[in-house]
Amino acid sequence: DLVRPFAAGIDGASGGVDPAGVVSERRLSDLRGLFRDAAALERAVGEGDEVVYRVVAAPVPEVEGEVPFSVTTIEAGRVGDEFYMTRGHAHPEPQGEVYFGLSGRGVLLMYDGEEVRWVEIRPGVAGYIPPGWAHRTANVGGEPFRFLAVYPGSAGHDYAIVAEGGMGARVVRSAAGYEVVEEPGGAG
Ligand code: 6PG
Ligand code: NI
């Protein structure tokens, strides 16, 4: 069934969506194998296994014709030199997606299997993910990074492509704040 018309409150200060659908949470232990410094990750898991990010979805089903949307909040932090980030995925359909910054500062990293592209997302900035590009976001600031994501309901989510092939680059601390370091050969 298609949903009925509705309005949702998007709270850029808390990352809330009202009314909300599915809420999911990823902790450090859910991100094993994704950060370069596996020892630092295990230490942080042992020290409390904190929540790295939370996704609050609007109550829109992931089916053809619908346009689901959700707000992601990534906490500030790092594993070694690498900023807290999402697992990352591609939409196998393939379908495009739009991100819109709500609070804090992040990097939207995109990878088509050969080329790495990235854009900085801040409040008031939209990032466009073209069909076929895997995507991951990292919080490069000192406060939570929040953004709205809008995508086609038929897109699907392929996590294995990133878990196995990487994103072609990592977002790490640098003297200037952060840098995006390309990794020839993909996953690490
Ligand atoms: C999506 C969006 C976005 C994303 C979250 C969490 O397709 O739904 O890209 O909402 O899912 O930011 O990232 P992961 O899905 O990679 O864990
Ligand atoms: Ni996506």
C-alpha cells in the first residue's frame, strides 16, 4: 500500500523525525573491518562500545514509487586517525540519492569502483549521489553531524560492496582538520 500524505518534523538539533518509522543504531562493534586501525577499534569497543551513528527514518516503505527519507546523526569521534563514519553502501538498482546538511560538518565520500569523489556537507548544503556510486559519510567536526537523506524506495542497499571493496579513500585527521586520503586497491 502507498502511504497517505503527511508532514514530518525534522529536528536538526536532535536528529529527530516526527512521526518516525524505523530507528537504527550502529555501535563501534558493528563497524568491525571498516576502519583501518583494527586494534584501536577493539580498544574502543572494550571501553564502552559507543554508538557511532543513529538513523531515524520517516514512516515511508522501501518499495517502488515511494520516496523514503531519513535523518542520520554521526557522533564526533575517531578510531585512530579516522573519523567516525557510516558503514557505507551502494544502491544496487542503481538509483540516485540526495543528502541535505542539518547540523555539524561532514564529508560525503563517493566511489564508483574507480574514481573517488567527495563533497563537504554543512547545514544548507545538498550533496548529490549519482546512480551507481557507493557512498559513506564521516563526521569531520567536533559536534554531531546530521543530514537528511532522500532516495527512491526501490533502490535497495548493498553493504557487501563496501565491506569487501572499500570506498577507495579514507577520511582522516590532518593538521588542517581533515583530509581525504585515496587508497589504491580499495579495502584495507
Ligand atoms: C540511505 C542513505 C542513508 C544511510 C545512513 C546510514 O540510502 O538510506 O544513504 O540514510 O543509510 O546514513 O548509512 P549506512 O546505511 O551506510 O549504514
Ligand atoms: Ni544511500
